[in-house]
Amino acid sequence: MMTKDLSPMDKAKFVAARRAVDFIESGMTIGLGTGSTAAWMVRCLGERMREEGLRIRGVPTSVRTARLAREAGIEVITLDEARWLDLTIDGTDEFDAGFSLIKGGGGALLHEKIVATASDRMIVIADVSKQVETLGAFPLPVEVIPFGWQTTRALIEETLVSMDVLGRETALRLDGDKPFVTDEGNRIIDLHLKRIGNPRRLSLVLNQIPGVVENGLFIDICDAVVTGYGDGRVEVRDIAEGLVEEGRIEIPEGDNLFSDLSD
């Protein structure tokens, strides 16, 4: 597979990931996200390390990211070993103008949220399709413990009645014909809400329900968003500085080192 054969969406993911790794400096300890866009970032980071002699340590947010990081030549350590991180780079399923996010489509939301909040900064990388006016079109994942999960699901559904949402359908996430199991051995209930009027309130209320471990709403965690476009354009927005930086990343021709990465 050649780089020129990538779909516009994959090209957008690549340029966002390639631009984001420019924020990484030698000696940093980095949170490594999970998902298809984050996988591009891990490979791009490995490439920088090989070409520039960059020395970093990575804290992965999932077993599969840890495996990919090791393959890319990144030293992998645990969050307990790191204690605190300089930067986390991760993808997202949706983001709005205030940098509130829905994450967890890959099932790693618990580790992702812990790692992101243990970082000085969180940079989100995304293709432009992930930007929305209002969160909620993407199903909101809620991680729950296996014990009494059906009761927890009923409590969630009861809670949604009083929330500012457009839909209230819930579904246990499956892996084939069996329940999907997170790295912590938990289950995920996906909430099909269509529109979330007050993400902050919903997040707080969901996490008060017994049996709920964490939800996929990331509020006041993301500091900057790097958005990629299929034509190579890339946009960096920083919420603290209110800056918008536009640029372009050359998409190299020839053999594609990242051809095995896809959704």
C-alpha cells in the first residue's frame, strides 16, 4: 500500500498526528492514547525518535497501545512509575467548540481519563469529522463493573429521564456475541443520546450511580486540538491562548509505514 492510496480520512489522521508529535521534546514523559488516530501518533513519534535521537518515555492507555509503542521503539512505563506526565496526546470521538469531548469508542476511556488528568497538558488529535456543534451524536460510553450491571443500566436509564438529552436508548457493548471487556475487566454501556444539552451535569450525575466506574465525557481536560484535513492541511487551536495556527503537512509518497493502521 502506498501513502498516496490512503483515504482522505486516513490522510487527515496522519497529518494531525504528525503535527502533534512536534510538541514533544526530548526527556518528556508522554501519555499515549488509544484508537486509530492515536496509533498514527505512536508511529510518528517512533519515527521522530529514530530520525532525531529523541528520548522519551511513554505511558500507554491500553494494552494494544503498549504493544504498538514497544514495536515503535518507545520505552513503556506505568503511570505509577511516571507519577506525573508532561503531555498526553490522544484521539477523540467528538469535540465541541469548548473542547469538551466524548471518548471511549475504543473502550479505553477509564485509562485515558486517568492518564490525561495526570498530565500538564492534553492535546487531542482528530480529523475534521470529529468536530460537532453539540456532543451526543456519537454514543456515550459508560464503564460499569460486571456485578449487577443490568441494575446499573436500569439506574442509568432512570437518571436519563431528568437529563437534557434527546435520546435515552442504552446498549451493552458486545465483542462478537460476548460482552466487551475493558482492560480493567469491566463492561461498557453505550448511551445513544443524540444530543447532550449539559455535558458537565450529565458527567457528574452518571458518576454518582453505584456500579458506574467512569464515563466518556472529558470536561475541562483538553488544552489544545490538532485537526487534520484530507488535503494535508492542519489546524492547531489552543484553548488557553485562544490561538489558531494553520499549516500544511507534506504527505510522503512511497511505501507507507503505517499501512496496517485503520479503524
